Amino acid sequence: MSTTRNLSILFALMLSATVNALPIEHRVPGGLAIVELPSSNTPPVVKYGNYRVTVTKHEQKWVALVGIPLATLPGKQILHVTSNNTSSEIDFSIEDKTYRTEQLTITNERQVNPNDEDMKRINTEAARTEAALTRYTDTLIPDLKLLAPIPGKPSDTFGFRRIFNGEARSPHTGMDIPAPTGTPIHAPADGIITEAGNFFFNGNTLFIDHGLGLATMYCHLSRTDVKVGQKVKRGDVIGLVGATGRVTGPHLHFGVSLNRAMVDPSLFLQQK
């Protein structure tokens, strides 16, 4: 039996182990859709827009877990599916959702209106972020129910339309969890550190690749305790809460990316 065949069987078996580990479905911008796929001995390959989608087994059926970008308009969406050497399209629909607006005051004016040198740095960091969030690692099988990275009550700030010093900016693509500086941050699931550094807006930042297009990000840390390329296990301490970058106080910005769409982390957090 070929090595490729062995890997395909192993991959299918590993995916089957996640049978009851699905996140919460919420078919809105910033949410996710769970879409049933054609029957197949091996996992179908699914794309939504330009990005490959997480596929897993649930109740003996293949399903696609589709992250829906915040900018998506309501209505019919199309998945491109390759299964049993056949290509097809599957559609699903999403509803609209209105997110609240938040007014914030930032004392550092450059954090609101960066100068030319700042923009060079920001553009470089944007490329690094894009590389970290667009990985699709099929040798990692993600746990789809995540542990909360820090204790405490998460805020509902995901998707907020933010206005800094009276100027509108992009929607908030993560969940803010208030905590004192120095609070340990734990990896919510197994994965690999794919990016780490001090970013203009996000301060000290980490990214974890959990496999199959699922990634998490952690911003505004006071300290990072891991390095790029390092493997982490669920529950490992990866850094400490801080107030670096564009912030109004210490907290953790926790982001979840699925097929490059930043989605509401609360859909993945393990329910106690």
C-alpha cells in the first residue's frame, strides 16, 4: 500500500475522532455555517471564495465548517466541492446581523492616524498576519471546541463598528477579555506557533495554526513565552496579558480565523 494511501486512511480516521466536536452554527456575517457534503471515503476538498474550508466527520457524514467574513452580504453563498473526482457546487444562505458601534478615545494620535513610516510598518505586518491566517495544514487535526485562553467573562465586542477619536475604522474582529496585566494566557487547543512579534496596532502578538484552516490570534500581550515553529498543547501557557499596541487598558484580544474569515470566538469556546 502506498504512503499516500496510508496517509489518506490515517487522515480520515483522525477526522472521524472529532465526530461530536462541532462549534456552534450561526449563519451570519462573522459566524459560521455547517454544510453537509456528498458521501465519500476520503474527505472532500471544499473552497469558499479563495480559501479552502475545514472538513470533518459528524454523525458519519462529511461536513464543511465555513467561516463567514464580516463584510459578507446576506443571501446565497456558494461552496465549490471536489468529491469522488467530481466537482460540484453547494449553496447555503446567511442572514444579516447588525453589530453595535463603540466609541473609543486613544491618547496616541498616531495609533489613529499613522504617519508614512508607520504605514510601511503596518503594511509589512499585514502581510505577516495574512500569511499566518491563510495557512491550511492538513497534517494537523484541530480540536473544534476551544478552551478559554484566560479566565474571566469575555466581552461581546466581536464585530463592533469602532470609532477612534471620532473617526470610523474597521470592525473589531476578535473578542476582548478583560484581565489584569500578567494574567497567564493558555493555548485553547494543540497547534504550532506560526507568527510572533510586536505589531503597531496589536502590540505583542501571537498566532497559532490548529490545522485545516483554523487559526487563533492573541494581541496586546505584556510578554510572549513561545517561539515561531514551537508546538503547543492545549492548556500550555503561551504568554501574559498586557496593554501593548492600540488599547485603552489591559486585556486579551482573542481572535479566531476559519478559512481566513475572522469569526466570533464564542462559537468555538468550550461550554462548561
